Amino acid sequence: MAMPEDMGRDLPPGELQPARNLLDPGLFRQAALKAAIRGHTDIKLRERGTKKLHVFTGERVQVDKPKSAPAWMPDKIWKPVVKKVGVETLEEV
């Protein structure tokens, strides 16, 4: 597959550009949703390379399956719900 000319311009030959920025705020919400679907309620995620701690509260609720769901899906499914409480700064890592 050919790579566009401007993609990877500042990277050494053979290196690909990262798919997503590691400090993207949406990544913390996605990780919190994943933890909530597994049953965690108090969720704290540390931002890599910094002293920030992202704090979420989460729960999972049982809802009816969507109308467009496949036939093999059960009638009730678990849906995660998270809310960001804030960002704490750690004294030491």
C-alpha cells in the first residue's frame, strides 16, 4: 500500500505515524467506559508521562437491545455510563 507524500515526513525511514495521540482526552473516556462495562464504579486513570490522574464514576445499566441488533443478541444488554469527576495532580509518581 502506498503512503501519501506528506505522511511520515518527519519520521525516520520505515517508521509509521502513530494512529492516535496518546494524550487525546477521548482515550480516557473510552478506557473508563471499558472499565464501567466490566463493573468498576470508581475509575482512576493515570495519564502517561505526567502526574495527572483522571477520575471518573461509572456504572452499567441494563437496557433493551437496539432495533438494528442481530437476532443472536439477547433482549437486554449492559450499557456503560461514565461521568468525569475531575483531574487530580499527583505529588509523586
